[in-house]
Amino acid sequence: MTIRHVVSWKLAAEDGAVRAEQAAEVARRLNALDGVVPQLRSISAGANVAFADVNWDVTLVADFDSVEAIEQYQVHPAHEEVAVYIRSVVSSRVAVDFEV
């Protein structure tokens, strides 16, 4: 079984250029977890490139072997460091975890 973890964030910055820079930085930091957090089977994060007035700003798609592996990822020090930055720039978050 594989669990796909999908998270999207709206960023708090009102200025579109600042929001775009922050979204790119969120994606960069998340993608840098590849090969660092052992529970990650795959990870892909990216900043939105279309319809900025209605779309969320950045999304993460990551695959894990189990819900327990997601829980271990959440508390991994490298992920926690990224999460601190994300929380500093985010206004809202939505997530879905499903089997693939």
C-alpha cells in the first residue's frame, strides 16, 4: 500500500511577487527533503504557475508506505525545520491523504 500525502498552502503575503518568491522557497525547501527523510518514497513540490487569483500558492505531493511513515516524517528534524519556515509565511493549509 502507498499513501499519497497532498498538501496545498495559501500564503499570507498580499504582494504577488513576494508570494511567488515565498512559494518558490517553500517548494525548494520541501524538495530538498528528498534523500534526507528516510520515510519519503517520493516527493514533489511546486509553486503555482497559473490562475493566481483562485489557485493555491504551493502544493506538495509525497508518497509513503503507511500513515505511520507520514507521522515519522512529520517529526523528522529536517521536516520540522522546513515546517517552521512554512508556518511563518502561510495563511491557510489543506491536506488529503489517500491510498494509491
